[in-house]
Amino acid sequence: MSQRTFLLKSLSIFKAQCQYSNSFSSIAYKSFDLKTCIVSLQSCANDKNLAGGKQVHCHMLRFGHLNSSPLPTTSLINMYSKCNSLSDALSVFYASPLGHNVFAYNAIIAGLISNDLPKRAFEFYCQMRVVGVLPDKFTFPCVLKACCNVVDVKNIHGLVFKLGLEVDLFIGSSLLHSYLMYGMVDFALDVFEELPEREDVVLWNAMINGYAQTGEFGSALMVFRWMIEDGVIPNRFTITGVLSALANYGEVYNGKVIHGFVIKKGFDLGVAISNALIDMYGKCRCVTEALEVFEMMAEKDIFSWNSVICVHEQCGDHDGTLKLFRRMLSAAVRPDLVTVTTTLPACAHLAALRHGREIHAYMIVNGVRKDADYREYDDTYIDNAILDMYAKCGSMREAQLIFDMMHYKDVASWNIMIKGYGMHGFGIKALELFSNMCKAELRPDDVTFVGVLSACSHSGLIKQGKEFLAQMQPKYGVVPSIEHYTSVIDMLGRDGQLEAAYELLLTMPIKANSVVWRAFLAACRLHDNSDLAEVAAKQVLDLEPEHCGSYVILSNIYGQTGRYEEVLEVRDTMRLQNVRKTPGCSWIELNNGVHVFITADKSHPEGNLIYAGLNSLTARLREHGYTPDSDAFESSP
């Protein structure tokens, strides 16, 4: 007979006796002893049967069972606490005829903790100490859960040590978890090392996760090795904790060791461990390995799909992100907010407007933006992701519609719109938005001014751009960074003011990096200024000799001015530095997805038809007198 069956049977006997006694004399009640009452109370507590518990309570009061020992009082407090009737539990505590002993205090403290009232529980512990009731080994595990700061934990630890209870496994475990909760990993380790028995895998998992959460990933791995040496068998929580530490630490080598350890020991490669492996490989930028784990999973949940989609997006494989998203829909797995907020940036990077619209429509039709109670809520982060997608895809009309409908616009919302309008040549509109942002009493940040200055650069608003750079710190409290100076130098360069751009580059208070010099170099190429181009190229090559872009720009400048010997010198320098030109990449969005191509790419399944069509177009253009205007550095050496 199971314990639950036994308790239910005892309660039914109690009820039957009560019914019998109502028909006959009160002598029948005397056969209903204290032991039966205690067992019946336990049954009521487990089933949250408050009415039955009160019936037992009345019987115990009538026949004086509460005067016999502390056990009836603690049983009643426990029953009322589990039935969420704390007022009755407190009434029993205060009305106890035998006074307040350690058992009664333990019961009421445990009851308050179970009902999520830690502050009140700690007050009872303090009262217990004031009246001179000495805590026992059952008191401390509950009281430690009631501590609201690490000082209280340390004080209780001291009392535990004074009473000689520090070797108790339950108290030690509670101390360990309390210290870890406050990030006191060293104190937790001291407690852990003093425990006489450490066979409980939960303790080891607590230590591993404690170190991982505080960023001490090396120590987390040390505890794991210690655990193996002590012969404690890890479970899936151990493995996921270790993999989480390795993921944040970027330790792909040790991550592969753990992966091999899991396979070698025959642990269940369930969904949780597989998801942790995908996350670890993804954060270590090992896309192939993450995808292999994903493909080998017999069962995939929403976290599996989200993890592998996030891996591809974080590693810049935007086309792979969209392909996985389409596979997810084909597998009848419903995307959540994590899925769509990961996929929308891929659409933005690829300018895949149709795919972005489809995802947005899917969110609306399927209620992805609704919470568990199916009530709409305004999530600015999601709105900004949709806004950013439309802006980067060039559909400012749709971006403006989303922006106008947003209930709350944060600084990021305004920044997206300002940058979007500026990027697509609507500089005046971008500056109007900036003015409206200030009127809305939102403080611009450094990202705002990158967008504003970029808008001035792309729209030829030279005067306004100079004014914004001069006013950034005194008027808006934003110190100009290298990105802001780069935007202004690019703006002056586009306008042909190369001398002014060069002067700003030399006098700005921040040391110029390769990006600034490369922007200036591009301006020199645009306006065929080979003298300044040589100066800029030398700076870029000194700062970033492995970057191919500077060699290409300089070579093209030499080619345009007929300095072919210098072109050959640039090629020779690239060979000596082992620098190769990065092939150009383009893509087109069609009905069945996004098609990506690089220079001389023949991997497309319909490559023959594509090149046949291209050759046909080129031939017809030549018939009409067209001559290709190839750059002097079109192909890599």
C-alpha cells in the first residue's frame, strides 16, 4: 500500500467514525486516537483539503489532543500552511497551550516560506532567538531561504558552526545555495569542501552553475573535473551547465571534449543537451558543427530551431538564416518572438523586403505579438526590429507607417528612422525627424548623431553637418567619437573638399584609424587626387596591411591616371603580403527565396542558363556600341 493510499484510507476512517458517533453516544469518539488525527491531517495537507483539516482540528480541540504533545500543533500548522490558510496557521501557533518550542517555530517558519513570505518568516526566526528557543538542524534550511542579504546568511552560518551543525548535508546544501544566490562563490566553495558527503549531484551542479553565472568559467570546469574524479556521475543539468560556461568563455576545444565525453559515456543526447551543444558551437562561431548537431537531433523543439537560426545570423550567414526559417515553417513548428526578431535582421541585411513583409504578416495573422492571455502589448523592441527591416530594405513609407503607429518610441526608434531616411538620400526629412525627437524631449545619443551626420553626407548638407559636429558636445552633451569624425570627413570628401577633410583628419582630437583613412582614400579616388591618395593609402596599409580594399582603391587610382607601373607594384605588394581581393557578392530576391552570387560563381543549380542569358545580353549591348568600363583592378592577382 502506497503512502498516499494509506493517508486517504486513514482520513476516510476518520470521517466514518465521525458520522458513526453522531448517531450514537460520545463514547465512540474516544476510539479516535491522536495518531489517527495526525495521519488524517497529513492527508488533508497533501490534498489541500482545508474543510477536512478543520473538521479534524475541531475533533482534536474537543478531546484535548492539543495538550498531549507538540506534535498536534506542528501538524495543524503544517496542514493550514499547505492549504494556504496562513491566518489559521498563525492562530494555532499563538493559541498553542504548551508554549512555543522549536517544533512550533520550525512549522510556522516553513509555512511562511512555502507561501512566499520570507520577510515574515525571518521575523519569526528573530523572535525565536529573542525568547531563547534554540534552533535545530531543521530550522536553518528554511531560515536561510528567508535571508534578504548576505550578512544574514553569514550570521546564520556562524551560529551553525557554533552549534556544530556545519557537517549536516541539508544545512550545508542550503548555505551553499544561499552564498551562490548572492554571488559569494568562494564562501560557497568553503562550505562545499567541508561537507563530509558530496555524492549529491545537485550540489556539484550548483557549484558549476554558480561559477558560470559569475563569469568564472575556468573554475566551473575545475569543479567539473573534480566531480568526475570523485566518481559522481553527471546528469544532463551538469552537462548543460558546463557547456553554458564553455559557450560564454569561447572554449570550443573544451566544448568538443565535453561533446566527446557525452558520446563516450553514453549519456542521453536529449533535446536539452543538444540545444546546449548548438548554443556552445554557435557562440564559438562554429556554424558547421552546430548545424551537424541540429541535423542529428531526432526531436527538435522551438529552442532547437531558435538556437540554430541565431547561430547562422550571429555568424553573418543571413541567407542560411532565412533558409532555416523556411524549413521551420515547413516542419509545422510555430515561430515565437525570438524566432522573428532573429530572422528580421537577416531580411534587413539582404534587403529581402518581400520576405520581411511575409514575416511581418505572419506575426499579425498568427498573433505572435500576443501574450499568454491573448492581450496585445506594446513591445518596443519588436517594433524596432520591424522598423529596422523596412528602413534597411528601402521601404521608408512602410517604416513611417509602423513608426507612426507605435505607442511608445524610444531613442532607438528615432535613430532607426533618422538613419533610414539619411541612408536613402532624404537628408532634409532625417533632420526634421531629429528636430521632432528633440521636441519630444528625448536626449540624442552617439548613434543619433552618426545617423544625422551620415544624412548630411549623403544629401550634401555640408553646412548643417559642420554645425552638428560643433554642437554635439556643448549643446547635446555627446562627445564626438571616431565614427562622427569619419562621417564628416566622408561628407567633405564627397563634396570635393579634400583639403578641408585632410585638415580635419590631422587635427581631430582622436587618433585616426584605418576606417577614417580609407574613407578619405575613397574620396581621393572619386576626385582623382593621386597625391593625397598616396598619403592616405600609406596610412591605411601601415594600420591594416591585411585589408584588400586599400590596395584595390590605390591600384584603381593609378590605373585611371595611367600609372601602370605603380599598378604592378601594388599587385606585387599584395602577393608578398599574401593579400587577396575579396570577391564581390550580390543577391537577388525571387519568389522561391534569395539567390546569392559571388564573382565568377558557377555553383548555382541554374548557372548554365544564367550565364547563357548574361552572354546574350552582353552581345546585344556590344552590337549597339557598348564597351565594358572595367576597373584597372577588376580581377585579383
